[in-house]
Amino acid sequence: MSVYTAILLNLYRLKAADSANWIRLAEFLYDLTLRSLRFCEHWLTLKKRILVSNGVPSMAINVEMARQDTPGCFAAVYLHHSGASLMPSPVIEAVRHHLELELMRGGYEAEEEAKDQLRTTYASIARMLNCQPGEIALSESATASWNSVFYGIAQTLKKGDKILTARSEYVSNMIAYLQVAERTGVKVLTVPDDEHGQLDVKALEDMIDLDVRLIAVTHVPTHNGLVNPVNEIGQIANDYNIPYLVDACQSVGQMALDVDQMGCDALSATGRKFLRGPRGTGFLYVRQSSLEKFPPANLDLHAAVWTAEDQYEIQPGARRYESFESNIAARIGLGVAVEYAMSWGLTEIYSRVRFLADRLRNLLSDIEAVEIRDKGKEKCGIVTFSIDGVDAGDFQQQMRTKNIKCGVSRRSIAVIDLDDWGVDSLIRAPVHYYNTENEIDYFVRQVRILASALQWALGEFVSCWAFSHASRARLRVVPQR
């Protein structure tokens, strides 16, 4: 006899005392039982997918299975993964399961019961990045993780020191550099792009001198399909013994990442984008041997221990970058999202993503008014473009009427690139492995219809203007006497 059955039988014997409350409680327990069974079923499916392949995922993505795990993909054509992707059912169930545990046990007690699941989150992220669990810290966002190490090393910088970064650097990072430069006199230098539009590795090495104290690069920018050569950059940083910080917010979840191959000292990422985890989750990797390069910007009772009236000790590993308060349900969901991605295989995911992105770019490039804006020798799943005479925000709203969800990148997100291109905004339509070829084709048809209608309207306007101009010219002719 199950625990729930025993409870229900005992409640049944006592139901006469308060039948209404008994019925409500019985219904709640029954619903909780079903949810627990569904949660277990999702986990068994996930584990089976891993075990069947003996830890080596199959060479192809089962798109139909992935879509069955993603209820939201049937509601619309979803091309907004670089903003926040759709969570799969195992992630949703994991979050819901812990919230229901908090409902019945309380927050602290539920966290105590979930210790093993939280440990699994650290272990899963470490396995995904090829590092140790003690080198992982969890946070509420990629920016929070990045800030915790950048503002730490910024405390050691002085006037004249240099930070080298990419022209396509993420906006929050650029703002942080400029703030520190304003406060301390640090110089922020952007490395030129090469002929492909990615960071020029040779130019980077030529810019290195004794004043360079940090190399910080965004792996994949938020506004572009570019993939910066982070491994080659890491080789140079290591050769010159310069701390190296990587923002992997847009790359984690769509491609395999190996921090040893990158040679980075620290790496930050989010859960909500291509990794398909809950919002409000992020994580940080800091190499054990690099901890002293990045003193924590802030400490609390979780990051350090108060040992005497005038003394404290910092946590020995990456947990020193964490804070006490956190969303436990979301962090458990993050761990499940990581396991879910690895069950498909990150190499296989990237192969599928690049196939769909190439298809989308090729089809869009056939439309006369469309200009693809993606740069780089290697391009990922983020597809960005502009349409002559069309504001990206207006386009986004128009696509919503066609049941298509896509994103927008404004000038304030990427000042350098958008100023170079002379545009105020870009349309952002990233793909993921559970998108279909039919969805890509449908989206392109809508772009073509909109662009054609605009071109027709523009042609009509020009014709009307020409006719009006000619008419006025005839009226101005002075009749001969």
C-alpha cells in the first residue's frame, strides 16, 4: 500500500468530522500523486535516452520527440530562443514538483530535502563544461555571474591599465567597462574585426603590452550569428598570462563548450536561452587556480564564514561568488535543463541548429529588400537581418498577428555594429533544434509577403510623386502670346 493510499484511507475514516475539507485535501493529494508520477516518468524517459546510447547520444535529433516534450511549440512558430527559449516538460515538472514540496514542507525544509538534486545541478553543469563541481557557482542570471567576477578584478585595476574586448561585446559588459573606466581611469580598447567580421586574433596579440590586465570577450553576441574564436583568444591570453573572461550566455545550450579548450579563467552563462532552463537562473565557472585573480565583489554569510569578531574566511571554491538567497525550484530546473540538453547531445544540437539557420539565411537572402547581418567565419543559430524601410519593432508586431514569435535588437544593444551598418534596429530570428523546416518556410513566406507589399507601396508612392511632379511642371508652363 502506497503512503498516499494509507493517508486517504485514514482520512476517509475521519471524514465525518469535516467532509468538505476532507474532500479538498483528498483531491490535493490525488493531484500531487499524479504530478509526482509524471515527474518520475519524465526523469525515466530522460535517463533512458542517456542509457540507451551508453552516454553517447545518437547522431540525429528526434525532432518529433523533442516537440512532444515542448508544449509551447504547438502554440506558435517560436523563433525567440536568444531571448528566452521554451522549457521542455521535464524542466517544468521539476520546478513544479519542488514548489509543491515547499507548499507542504516550507522553504527551508524543502531545500533540505532537495540537497541531492541541487548537488546534481552543480555536477551536471560541470560535466557539460568539462570542469569540477567546485568550480561552479549558481546565480539568478548570467549578468549577475559575470558582474561577480568582473567587478572583483576591477578592484585591482588602476589608472592606465587596459581591458581588451570585442567590437561585438554584450551591452551590459560594455557598460560595466565604461563605468570602471570612468571611476578608475582604466582604458577600454576594442580589438578590430578580421575579414570575416569576428575578433581579429592577430590584432589582439599585437595590442598586448604590460598594461593589459584583462581580456574579456562575448562568445556569441546577442545581436548577431557570429561565433568569436574563443579558443584561439584563450591561447593568446594564456601565453601572456592575462586573465581571460568569457561571456557564453548565447552559446551555452546550442553548442558544446569545453573550458579547458577555451583556456578561460572564468565563464558566465544563463539558463533561460538555448539551454531551455527557467528564467532567473545563471551560472559561473571559475578555474580553481584562478580564484585569486577574481576576488569576489561582494560577500555574505553564504560566500564567507564569520570566524571571529574581526575575522572571516572566504569559501574555498566558486561558491564564494554566490549569495544566500536563491530560487531553489529554478536551480533544480536548471540542472534538469542541462541534463536534458546533454541527453540529446550538444554536438548533435549544434548540427541541427546550424542546418536550420543556414536554411533560413539562404531563403531570406533571396528576398530583394532583406539584408542578412550575421558576421563571422562560423555562424550559429542566431539569424539577424533588416528589411529596407521596415522598423524591426513594427515587423515583430506584424509577425505576432501571424502567430510567429521573433525578437528585436535595438541600436542601444549594439552601438558599434548598428552604427557601422547605418540601421537603428535588427530583426532577430534564432532557431533551435526543435524548430521544423516547415516553420522556417512559413516564416520566410511572411517576410516575403511583407517585403513585397512594402516594395509595391513604395513603387506606387514613387509613381504618384512622379505624376504629381510632372503635372505641376505642366501647369507652370507660360502660354505663348
